[in-house]
Amino acid sequence: MTVLKRPDAVPYIATWSDEQCAGQVVVEDRRSGGIAYLDERPGDRDEWGVLWRRVESRPGGGRPEFAQVHARRQRYVMRHLRCQVCGRPADVNEQGVLWLLKDDRGAWPRRPERMAATHPPVCLPCARVAAELCPHLSGRHIAVRVRRPEVVGVYGALYAPGGGRGRPQPVGERSSRTPIRRCGGWSRRSW
């Protein structure tokens, strides 16, 4: 467990211990060839039909769980270009929207052009705080300005068919980084 220098600095996208996953039974959806919740309701999917993890929203309730990102708040700040730390608008100037990223050169060909990120943008005051306090950014990080940010994919758990039992099974331990759908090009993977 990482000890923070200032435990009072809790990012907007962090999950709190009182924000539990709200009973979600995943089943095969024969209509779409993918997955669905047994009791699916409005708001479970986004505008592209991607099924999102259902989590209660109780920011400030309990203890912050820094390593867990709150799915709905993450989606909100990415779509609306809000700061992942405070939730206010991200910093924008003539060069573009500000992102603060771990410096992992070599992970993306032609970096930073055509690069993708799962971390939302930041505002300038929070960029300074995040650079100092965020364990993910400790060591080396870079500030990047993006002129035309766009949603190019969704990352989440990848499921495999349940073999006729109607219960799909999560695949792999690192499935949270598996691309499951590309927006724009509409490359869709049912499983």
C-alpha cells in the first residue's frame, strides 16, 4: 500500500469505501451477442452501447481507495474534459487540453502523436499537486497538450461466453486494460 504525503488530497475520480458495486449479475445478451446485466436499467450503458460497471456514488463516504477509479466519474471527466483531481474544467490554452502522464517513452510508437490515455486531463493547479503526490506519476512524468482530444476506445473487463450456462466469465487477471470497443471506427468485439 502506498502512503500519501497528504492523505487529504483525494482525486475526484477516486472511489470511496462506501461506494460499493451495486449487485450486478452479468448474463449473455443473445440480441447483441455480448453481455448485459440481468436487471439492466437506463444509465448502465453509454451512448455507444458499452455496458459500464454499476457503482454507487457517495464521494467522501468512508475512506478513499486511491487505486480504484470510480467508473461513472471517470467517464464523466473524460467525456467533458474535466480535471481528474478536482472535477473542474481541465486547463485549455491555444496549444490544447492539459494531460499529466507517466513518462513511459517507448510504449507508444510516434509518441506523443496518436497516443491514447486512460487518465483524464487536469487543470493547472491540480497538475502541480498530482505531480507531487500521485504514486502513478512518481519518478518521471510529462505534461502533454492535446489540440483535438477524442474518445477512441473503452477499457474494461473482457468476458468470454459461459458455454451455454448463460453466465459469461471474466477473462484474465489484467483484463481491465483490454480494449473492448473502438468508437468512431466501430470495431466491435462481442466477447
